[in-house]
Amino acid sequence: MVRSMATSHSGATVARTPWGDARGVDLGAVRVWRGLPYAAAPVGAARFRPPLPPEPWAGERDCAAFGPTSPQLRLPGLRGPGRRARAPRGSEDCLYLNVWSPGPDGPPRPVLVWLHGGGFVSGAGSSFDGARLAARGDAVVVTINYRLGPWGFLPLPGPHSPAALGEANLALLDQVAALRWVRAAAAAFGGDPERVTVFGESAGAICIGALLAAPAAAGLFHRAVLQSGTAHQVRALADGTATGRRFVQLLGRPAAEASTAELVRAGEALLAEPGNHFLPNIDGAVLPEPPLAAVAGGSCRDVPLLVTWCRDEIELFLALAPDVVPAAEEARVRAALGDDRWHRLLARYAEEHGAGARSALLTDVAFTLPAARLADAAHAAGGRVWTLRFDHAGGGAPVAHGADLPLTWGRADAASSDPGHRAGALWQDALLAFARAGDPATAALPAWPRHDPDRRPTMLLNASPRVVERHDDRVRAAWSGLPLP
């Protein structure tokens, strides 16, 4: 049973969790607890194994500092500053989370649990400050780390089947462990364990798409927000297993015998080869079937969904990694369509987008169409779904992948002269309303109907938001009769 929260004589707030007392830091409007272990360290005998429950501790745990991140892999071909060679960052002892809360008083608050992005190979919960969101919405905000790259998303060769123990999807099991921790400990931080919302961006959103289909995650969250990622980026176990064998070839010895630095180097060498190497795996255990099929079958019928994307998603990758992500997406589409149909489709996009035709096409195939497929599948199963496209940039600037992150975590001010701050206020209030009641409607937004496949109402979010119906008619017409990659 979770004990109540109390305040120590020093002014720091102490949360009495099931594993021990945790001393947070007072930030004024909110308190923060950093570096709380939600599972045992996955090292030693626990390395490359499903997460185990955290060990209790004696006395008060000082939660002033963030815990280590998972080891970080660098994508090849990235442009921009800070790309020099450096020592690997992170630690295999990385299963920590962070909690922001206004405090224990009053009715239990909604809880929002953030899954960061980073292409399945980088990122950390500590990169996101939940103080603004917690204070604005009188909510509890949790950010987590999970295992990345070969530690979290790669079936590795061994004496037993990785599917049998869930070891093909260790990152997903980490996320399930974090959600179990939240269910057990939410009340200690003033949160309501019956109103947990998972929200995430990019790879984090794709993980949420997988969790919608994972039996182990059922009942651990009650709403889901998927930002620039849905439920389509998964692979068959056989493909993941083949990738794991290739990784071990690059490593030159069994993964269990390798150092962290060696695993990072082999992971980066694998990333330099064509293909999507680190993805959730349909293993028959953690993921019994493709997530989109599970959603269509009703796996998340009782979990309201808010599905979002940015207007010009692929522009980020065209700027930072033009020879990596856009090239891989184009190769995937051309392989599915054939060169003749690719060129005809590109010419059709050029009629509307001119020189931006390739960008618009790749944005649609990688983000817009998968979002529509997820919304249609959830609706067909009887679920409630809302869709939103971020359109907030001014002056013709692209609304690229990640443009929603400052709106989610940054300054939000409805009265500001800055259109980004005004759009941030609208988005944060919609997100918080969704976390509270499972509906993103607010007084400041126009009427926002739920998704249905005939009208397809979508909120176009900027400083002057509007809802449009059938916004993607031209996209659907262009793709009519063509196989989606």
C-alpha cells in the first residue's frame, strides 16, 4: 500500500513510495523527484534480460539528480555542429524516471507519462522538463529512460529463443515496468493511478503504438497521445533475428562478453548499413501480432487516442540527414511502387507542391497516411480518436519533425504576441484536458469532432486553429489503388 506524502523540516518534499522515502526538490509551483529507479539495474546477470522490480532502499533517497541515460548511438550522415567523435555517453544502468508534481493536496491529479523519441538509439527522459506542464495543468508529469539500440530493440543470438522471454522487445518491457511503477506509486506524488496518459513523440510514439497491442501493458494507461509516430514501424521476428546475427558479426564476439563501448561501436556500424535496424519486433509474446491489426481487433477500444503529426515532417531530415532518412524512405516507397509509378506519383505531387513535391510525398507516406490508418483502425473497433496536425509556423517556415516539442514542453501563453507561445498554450491545454477527461476539447478551441472515416475532421493547430474535414482527400486520391509501403 502506498503511504501518503509528507514535507520534511528542510522544506524538501518527501514521497513515501512502496520502495522507500524519496526526497524531492521544491521548485516553487511544483516539486521534482529525479533519478528514481523503476526497475533493477539491467547489468551483470540481468544484462539483456527483461527488467526486474526495483530494490527497496533504507532511509531517504536524495532525488536531486537525474539518473544515467541509456548508451547513445549516433546516426550516420548527420549534418550540423557537435558531430565530432566523442566517447560513448550513457550507462547500461539506465532504468530511471523523473516526477514533477504540484504536491499531495487536493483530489488525485491526472498523470502523464512521456516516452522520448530519438530513432530508438538516442534520447532520454531527462531532456524534458515537466515543471511547466505540471504547474499549468495541476498534473503529475513523469519522464522515463528506457534501453536503446542493441540493449532494447534487437533480438540477440543466444542459447534460448528471445521471443520466449520477451527479449526481442526489452525496451517495451522497460516501458511496461515504468507504467507498473507509476500505477503503484502515483498516489505518493498526488497522482491518480486510474487516469494515466502515455504521450510520446517519434520513436516514443511508435512505442506507444506497440504498447496499444501489448497484452502486458493492458490496463496500465487510460489515454494515449501519439505525436509524429503511429503503429506501423515494427518488423517480423525473423527479420529482427537476422539483424541481431549481423550485429554480432560486426561485434566480433557474443554480445554478453562485449563492453558498452564495443556495443556502441557495433551499433553505429550497423546503422551505417541500409535498413531499419532497431525496431519493435512481432515476437508472439510481447507483441503477438502487428499493432495495427491488434488495434483494429479492439486491443485499445477503451483507450481514447489523440493522433498528431507535423505539416512538413520530412523537412527536418532533408536538412540534417538528406542521404539517410529521406533516401531510405524513398527507396522503400520505390521498392513498393516500382520506378514508373513512383515518378507518376511524384509528378502528381508536383502539380500541388512544385519543388516541394518529394518532401510532401515522403511526409505523407511516413506520417500522414500511417496516422490516418491508425485512426481508421481504432474507430472501426469502436474506439474514440481525435486527429491534429501542427501548423503553427509563421512566415512560410516549414513545420518539420519535432516542431511540436517546443509547444509541448516550452513556454505557453495565450496572451503572448509570439504565435508559437499562443499555439503552445492551445496545445498544452488540449493535452491536459485529454489527460483529465479523455477529450481534448477546450473553450479556446473550435468544436473538434471525433474521427470518423467519412468526415475525417482534423484540428489544424496554430495561433488561430481551425478544424477541417477531409483535409487529405488529395492525398488519398493520389494513393488510390497504390500499395502503401
